[in-house]
Amino acid sequence: MGNTLNVNLTVCPFCSVGCSFYVVKNDGSYEIIPARGSPVNEGKLCIKGWHALDFVLSKDRLLKPLIRRGNSFIEASWNEALDIVANKLREIRDKYGPDSIGFISSAKATNEDNYIFQKFARVIFGTNNVDHCARLCHSSTVEGLIRAFGTGAMTFSISDIDNADLIFIVGSNTTEHHPIIGSKIINAVKKGANLIVIDPKLTKIASLATIHLQNLPGTDIPILNAIANILIKENYVDWEFINHRTEGFDEFRKIIEKYTPEYASKISEVPEKQIIEAAELYGKSKRTIFFYAMGVTQHIQGTETVEAIANLAMLKGNVGRESTGVGPLRGQNNVQGASDMGALSDFLPGYVRVWDSNAKERIEKIWNAKIPEKPGLTVTEMFEAALEGRLKAMYIIGENPVVSDPHPELVRKALENLEFLVVQDLFLTETAKYADVILPAKSFAEKKGTFTSTERRIQKVHPVVNIEGPLEDWKIITLLARRLGYDWNYEDSDDILREINLVVPQYAGATPERLEEHPFGLQWPVTRDGKETKILHKDRFTRGLGKFHAVEWNGYVETRDSQYPFVLTTGGIYYHWCSGVMTIRSHILYREAPEAYVEINVEDAKLLNIKNGQYVKVKTKYGEVKVKAMISEDIKRGVLFIPFHYSNVPVNELIGYHKDPISRIPEYKVVAARIEVI
Amino acid sequence: MMQVYTNEMLPKTVRILKICDETPDTKTFILENITKRIPKPGQFYMISVFGVGEFPVSFGSANENNLLITVKKVGQGTGALFELGENDIVGLRGPYGNGFPIEEFTGKNIVLIGGGIGIPPLRSVMEYISQHRNEFGYVQLLYGARSPKDIVYKDKLLKDWPKIIDVKLTVDVPDETWKGHVGVVTTLFDQIKNLDSIFLIVGPEIMMRYSVLELKKRGVKESQIYLSLERKMKCGIGICGHCNLGRFYVCKDGPVFRYDIIANERELFYG
Amino acid sequence: MMKVYKISKDKLKAYLSYLLNKGYSIYGPVKTTSGDVIFSKIEDPEHFVDEKSTNGPKSVVFPEREIIFRYREGKIIEEKSDERRILFGTRTCEIEGFRMLDDVLLKGKYKDISYERKRSNSIIVNFACTKACKYGFCTTFQGPKLKNGFSLQFIDIGDDYLVEAMNEELIVPEYFTEASEEDIKKAEENINNVYKEMEQLPIKDIEKKIKFNDEIWNKLGNYCINCGACNYSCPTCFCFDVYDVKIGNEILRIREWDSCLLEGFSRLAGFNNPRKDNASRLIQRFYHKLVYHKLNYGYYLCTGCGRCIEQCPVNIDIRDVIKYFSGGEL
């Protein structure tokens, strides 16, 4: 390129919206400039985006490998550290077998990093014990949407929001967690679109809704089924779509008959009238977009709730058309990509089931290796296995399970129980403190590679900051592979992307060259000749016919009683990200939200004589935390909310052991609790 | 002649000479006065605990060698200051702000009204008054604390000042030792001797709001009342914007305001 | 005295090369491969474009984040690094912003030394706009052309630029020729075109018409997502935060751009806050621009660049606010 400035474009590392920005350096100070040309953020950013380099430039970055010596760490050279890791992992594999090692990949790492890491686990160690945090946030999306439509991803594009006449949000605090998508929804509402929000909290987006259904956490299915019921009764449905494009309708219809508005209202505590109004609003809409997030997925019935949303969309033919569709709002910036790359214990790259020997053969050929048919351990199962002594070693990239996974105390015990733990990260996280070897990784801002956003947009990032010391994740893995006797000769992330083009059909045409030509990315599936896909399932669902699932509400796993009269639910807030590792290192972001709190309804607080800002204890059957009370009119009575970002208020110690049997996602959002004045 | 400017954001390093406890959560620090400058009553300094940050602090008393500041532990910065000991180093710059226009009060009666930790600026005024006692008319000090143990500058309030002015104390919550007045500071207002006085009020914004209200009820003119305000401050020199109150920078145009000038500001008396 | 020259557009890149070869650091609008224009260090004259950039030059003289001093072993060490540079291709709305920053940062009782150093080391080569931009409304204020405050000012007159020179420092006979009366007239016409193309807002006496008690603030407050873009992108916003960072046995005192749309901006210890909701924060921002600064300095703290409109995710538009309080609809 002769007359343009290249390579200072990157993609925001926080949420999955995929906003692009440039970075320029003046006299040692870096400036972030939102990319006007990006069809995603169109020259805008949220507060986290504006501060996306703060953690990159943090004084706390790890610059040299660290090796454990007793209770502390000593600095080591890369050669030294990599030798130890390679030798130790080989030793453990040889002694205990391939499945004695667990690999946790990172939805913050690039597609190339993820691809190489899962290949490392599967080819070199012969195990499917590779998983990542999608298991904890959207594994139920992958399962639910694959079952309903055939592809576990958002069916439309972010730009479709513009022309939708109804936006239907379930369990997503959109302006806080996907702010730029949230802002587009706000703009659509300003232009006249209707908005339905199902959420136990009166969030900002709920405050702008035409109808806000403020339900009890975990009661989405009865509401969604009741709305479907009304639609069919009132004949608001698209029979042609149902007859020609779907299957399973009759069985579904039978099941939902009992979900009257009255029944749903009783379970969810949403007034009957509001459910009927929502059904009518949806019934009359021509183009509806559904968004949902972890308020749907992180439930014991997460997969089924996703299916219930898919049912509702299909009833009115709201899939495969412009400005319609089902949109899971993924969490991490590359959780879509990490899933696409097969960093999941039951999927190979491109969503090939590990037990599907026919489909698998093609990949085995390219890899020149046999892949085990047995699904591996999931993230949470790995810690259980480590506790029981079945898992002897773990290799964790860019994850902080000691804070983010259920039951930190068990995770800590599990990590202590391991013979060998490698952590590859930017910082000495709570998890890294348990490692035997810590490898310093480059951040998004220091490397080349690709990220895939929630709308399946594959975008290339470029190094915009230079920090001496850390290495790219893929590079570290490649160096280890060579030490383990594999002549992996990737010299550049582009070499890996070329292999991904071969292995992952959805990425076939997303070549390094094409992604340079399309700096704001291409949406998968990208055909070999470079055609991208804005809308999935246009004339045909990936699985052929869309499938209605007759989903039932199974009742609460944890019933509130006189001992535990509240439902505790957890979530994130605008200024922070996940376990807080990145955002507490930004002065402004930390300043905005320096401490954890428990949000409690003003009436509940009155009854319990709790004052704003006072310390209280929140207890469940599983644990307790001490935290400040925040009295609010926005949260439903009988519900408590604690953000999960703060390691000094480890809310994940409070949640139960229940999991969605299909996706194996833990139930983070509903646990019976009580609150005590200290 | 060209004026030589120095970088005003650079503090001087000064030693903490002495620390004494005032109340369970309030301490007085005596610092070196390196610049030898004597601040005006009501001015403030920016104090740094290096590695934690910088925050504004009013002084209570000053001479060429020493500065006396009194701080309540409320946040990170004050918390870190409390961790320091005698001979430790802090950063200091200032004095900043306008201070009380005390010379203008010559010949007048004065009523000082203080609440809680709002007392240091009033102490700085008292130092001036005690040095120039015959330049002023009748002087009263009305001070309210939450409880007897929260009274700051007990020696001054109970021993020194009553010798030269009329001091009245009150507490919200008495204990068994307390024999004095009980109630918020405005309950002392019936004991105000001269309603033609100049009123200097320093304390929490809510206390200042009710004080102004009560004074106005008694016919006091807005222009007789002076308030010293507290806002978030980061530069102290009228730039960074955190202390904006309408068109004013509290750090530069204040912290002392004649009430009639700011009476219509919508962010006054928040909370 | 101002002199007037002209330079052929063909020679512009060569002139830039000449300046680069003379050893100047040059910052200006550059075109990225992805098609956006950003204000950045110019390494290759070919990258330069005569267009308004997304970010503008503010960060060159007033960086997003800078070290005020280092504290080590009881000593305070001032940070003084800076270089002599040319800001080439700035827009009038940006340099007018510098003038306003000067009033606040340099002309008060205390000077902002760090800003002064960077500012006085920056030579301004301004490009007056001859076309209205989408969100801009500069004709409501100073217009598209600077009256002073530059070394050179370029005005597009077709095949050439008319060049106004406040001094001869950057004038090189090889590139510049004399301008004719006709060239000057053409430049005037082109500038006037902007006045014709751009809507002029009813700004007069807005400080008397705007009201605290109005539903608009809650309405806009309900939309605002507290991203800070209106502050970060503004050529006239100067508010900053100050904090310490500890690295080993060294402490850095940093100052960083702040945003008055954030809750923590005005929050005091103990979570007391005189400005609790979005409506109050929006009032502060708009009043600062349209009322307070006018009262203090005699002019509105806005140059009509339109960046706060363009970069606001929820389309909060200062033009709408001005029109609304002048009797228009929202």
C-alpha cells in the first residue's frame, strides 16, 4: 500500500461486539481513535473501549517467565521455562496417560492462538481435554442454536438493528455489557422501534422499553412459552414458514398449551396483562430481532431457554430475513472465535463433534493424527477431576478460574492438588499464583491475528503497542511443540490462519490477504471465493429444517424458603470486565466502580432495616460474603444482585453445584440466599 | 519584567513533625512549613501521600516553621496519610484558594458556625482573631459534633477560646459524661447575640443548608453569610474541573464564598 | 505582517518531504489503509491528506495521559521531554480550540507548564476548510478560517492552495510563489461557500435561554451511556484527573483526560456526590460550554467541530440542544 498508513488498527479486547479503533503514539502517550469506517462501531466506543490500552500499559505486566521456587517465583529465560514445561508435560503424559492433562484456552486470545492450542492438546497430547470459558457463558447457546437452527451463532448482523420494528431482549443488560449494540438499540427506539425487555432488574435498556417484564430470575421459559401460546391462539403466526421451513411444531404446540398467561404470571411474578401485551406487540411486529445474553444462558435450563427463544422467532418466520433473527450476545471479544476453533471439549474446529468419525476424518488427514472420540473434560469438570486426583497437570491460558469459576475454594484446592500447572497470562492473577511456571503472553494490542465477534465477523488485529518480553500465545505453543518433537513451523499468525482456512469450512475464504483487503472483517461463513454471510439460514436452515423444541419449565432447582427468602443473581457492570484483572488496572474504570455491593430492593431493605452503604452478609447454602448494601428501586423485590468482578467479594463461592445437563453450564443466576445485618 | 513561572503541579517534600489523635477517626498533623509562607485563614493545601495520591486539606494553624492540618479518615488518601508516622515525608503545595476576607470584617461582630471536621478553617480564623482581638466586635463560635468523643480541638474549644470569645458547643448524641447542649448546631441559633454579625459557616453541606435557612429566617441577609465549600479537587489551581460549581472553580474562586453570590447554584447543598 | 503566497497542489507532498528532511517532526491527518483519517505522526508524506481527522491534534499538546513527575528516594523529578514539531493540516475548529485552551491553561494565575512546553514547541500549519463537513457547525462560531494563531494557513483554490504566512519560517521559494488578487478572491469565495452550505445555529444569548428545569436533561440522560466520547473528542475540553502509580521504588504522578459525564468525576470520599445523575452531568457539560465559560471568558467553549455529535453512540447533538432552547423542537 503506497499512500496509506497501515497496521495501526485493532479490535477492542473487552466484549464481543467487535469495535475497531486505531492507536497512535505521541511523545510516549498512546491515543485511541475510534474507527469511523467500521460498520460495527461507526466511529464510536464505550468507556471500556476508550480505556482499552490501560491494562496493556500497566506496570503489572509480566515481562519474563517465572518459575516456582518454594513459595515464591524466580525469573527465568524463555528457554529455561519452556524446557521445564515441555519436559514436565511429557513426563506426566507418559506416566499417567493423555487424559491426565487439562488445557484451558482463552476467549481473549486470537483464533490462531486458540486453534494452535486445541491442536496442541489433541495432536500432541492425544486428549480432548481442552475447553474454555464459553463453557461458562454461552455453551448453552452453542447447543441450543445448533439444535434449533444448525449453527450456534447470531443469525443476523448488528446493522440489522436499524430497521427492526421490534427488539426483544431477554436477560441482557445490553447498554452495560455490549454498550455499542445497546446504543444502536437506543437509537432504533428513538426512531420508533418497539422494545420488549425481560429482566429482573430495571436496567437502563429496560427503562427505555415499551414493555418491561420484570420477572424472577430463571423464569424466562414460562413467559416465552406463554407468549408462543398466545401467538398461536390469536393466529399471529407465520404458517407458511412453520409448514415449509420447520419441524416439530405439533409436539411443541401440545406442550405449550398449558402455559397460559395466568400460569406464567404465577411462576414469574410478571402481571398477566403485561405478558398478553408483549405477545400482542410481538404478534403485530413485522421484523423482530431477539437478543439474549448470560441472563438466559447461565441457567440450569440455559439450553432450553435458548430453544424457547428460537421457537418464538420461528413462529413468526423471524429468522433468515433482514432485520430479524436470534442474537446471542457473546461475552468475551473472541468467545465466538475460540468456539469456532474447537477450543471445546466436545467439538473440533468448525463444530465437528469429536465422536463424528466421518466428519472428523477430513481434519485428521490435514493434521496427520488420530483424534480420540471420547469428549474431553469441560472447564468445571477439569477442576473436579483435579480434586479427585484424576487430572495431574493443567495448562491455562488467559483465564482466571479462581475468581470466575463456581466455587473458588474448590478451584484453589484443585490447583493445589495438581502435580504441574502452567499459567500463560498478562498478569500474576489469583490463578497464576498457583502455577509452577508462568509464561508472559502478549496482549491483543501487541500482536497480529484475528478475532471473531458476536456477529461472526472475523477481523484482523495488528500490533499497535510494543512491549519487550512477552510472546504471542501461538508462538509459545509452537516453541513447546518443537521441544516435544513436532516440526511445527508456523512463523507468523498468517501461516496458522491459512491452515484454519483449510480446516474450518466457515473460515474457508477468510484468508490473511482478504482480511487485509477488508480491514473491518468478513462475516462467516466466508466461501472459498470470499463471499461473506450477513444473514444465516436465509433459504434453508443449516440443519435443513428449523426445529421447534417442546421445552418445559422444570421448576426452581433451589426453592426460596424462610431460611433463604431471596433469589441471588450475579452479573457484570459497565466499568468492569470478568474477574476484574484488566479493568482494575485502568485508573478511570476502577475509579468509577471501586467496590462490590449487593443490590437490594428499597422495600426489602426497609423490612430488614438495612441502610445504604452498610456492610451486610449474604449467605447461601454454599457460602457467604461480606459486602456493602446498595439500596435500589431498580431491582425486583425478593431478588439480590452482586457483581462478579471483585476478587475480595468472591460471589462465585455462593452459587450452587447445579449444571445444565445439556451444555454443562453452571447455574450462576439463581441461588436461594439470605441477607444478614452485621 | 518577565514573570518566571514554576510548575505548580510539583509539590515540595515536607516532613511530618508531629501527629496527635483528635478523635477516633481524626488526627492532627504538624508539618514543616518549608516555604515559610503564612497562608490566609480559610486557604487550603494539596497534600500528597506518594504512591497513593493527592487531596486537598485545610490548615488550622500556621507559622513560619509549622503548618497544622487536621484530617478525618474518609477515603483512600486520608487512610494512607493515617498510616504515616512522624518524620515521614509527604508532598505539599499551596496555599490555594481565596480564604476568608478577614480584613473586611474589621469592626464587625462575627459568628463562627462549625460542624464536625469543618473546624480547621474556623481555627485558622480564630488564630487571626486572637492575634487581632480588639479589631473585632462580639465574637461567637457555635460548634456541633456528632458525639462528645467526636469533638475536634477540645483544648481550644473548652479552654483557650472561651477566654476571648463566646463558645457554644452541642452534640447530636450525648454520652454519660456530656452535660452540655444536645441537638444539631442550628439548635444553638437562639443564643446568637447579634444578628448583624458576619456569619462564617464550615461543615457538611447539609448542615450549611440548614444553618443558612435558619439564619435567613431570623432576618440575616445573604451577604452577611460566608461558606467554605468542599468539592473534589485534583489540581487546586483552577484547571482540572472537578470542583466546578456553576461558573466557579471552588479551588480558585473559593473555597470561601459569600452566600449571595452562589445562592442560586443548583449543585450547592447537595445530599 | 501577514504575507500571502500560493503553492501548487502537485508540490504539497514534496514540500512535506522537504520539511521532514529538515528534521522536523510532523503531525497531521493521515489516511489509513482502512480508509479513515486520523491525526498522527507523519512518517511518509504520501500518507498525508487534506481532510479533517477523527481525533484532531489536541493530544499532541495535551496528551491523553502524561507523567507530571517521578518521585524516587525522597526526590521529585520533573518530566520534561518534548520535541519541536509542526502540526501540518490542522483545521480551524481545532486550532481555535488551542486558543481556548491557552486562555485556561496559560493565562490564569498559574500556568500549566507541561502544556505550555508542548504548545510553544508546535508550529501550526492550518488548512482552512472550503467544504462543510457533516456534523460541523463552525460558522456559528469562528468559521472555517483562522484569523491568527498559525504560521501558515492553506486555503484550497483549485489546483493550488493560497497560503497565508504569519512568518517566513516555513516559506521556501522553491515551493511557494506569489499569490494574485484573483487567488485571494477565489479563496474568499471558497471560504464563503462553507457559510452558505452550513446551517448557522441560533446561538445568540443561548446562555440566557437555556434552563436547568427542563425535561430535555432527563430525556438525554436516559440515553447517555457514559462513554466519555464527547469529552475525549472535544478540542476544548481540558478537565483531567491526577493519580499516582507505583513502579518498584519509583512513583509516577500521572495526569489523564477525564470526563464530566462519569459519576466518579465529581464524587468525593465516602461516596458523596453533588452530581448524582446523568441529567446533572449533561447540564454541567452543556452549561460549561454554553454558559459558564461565556460568563468567565466572554465566549462559548465550542468551536463547532461536531466531533461530540459524530462520536456519541446515542446521537446526543449539541446543535439540537441549542436549537431547542432557542425555541425549536427536539
